[in-house]
Amino acid sequence: MDHESAVRDAVQQLATALLAVMRAETVTDGPDRLLSVDEAAKQLGIGRSALYAELAAGRLRSLKVGRRRLVPSGAVAEYMRRAIP
């Protein structure tokens, strides 16, 4: 195995491990917690604009409470399960 392949494999293993940790932190046993856009973006590791793009595309559920856009924690977990096989 050449150096480039070894680095690629190591990066893939690291990414898989990080995603597993993110999934474990996102899953809740109780009722969904409503996350702000900033909190949801942080959990997904994306920016606010990218999160709003996912909402607009219908790939991430949210709800409007007054003037605020909130994302159920369960929707974040569903999104991560669909995005990462």
C-alpha cells in the first residue's frame, strides 16, 4: 500500500469514528428537544446557510414557533442516518 492510500484509509477511519460519536451525542431517549438553528448546525457540523439550504430542500424537518425556526433533535438524528449509511 502506498503512502497516499494509507493516508486516505486513515482519514476514512477517522471520519467514520467522528460520525459515530456525533450520532451517539444526537440520539435522545426522551421527547425531541427543539434546537435553535445555531445548535442544529453545530450538531451537524455545517454552517447556518447550509442548514437553511437543507431546510429549504426539505431534507431536514423544522417548525416555526413565533418568529423562530426550530429543529427537533430527532430530525437531526434522522438527517444524519440518511446522509451517512
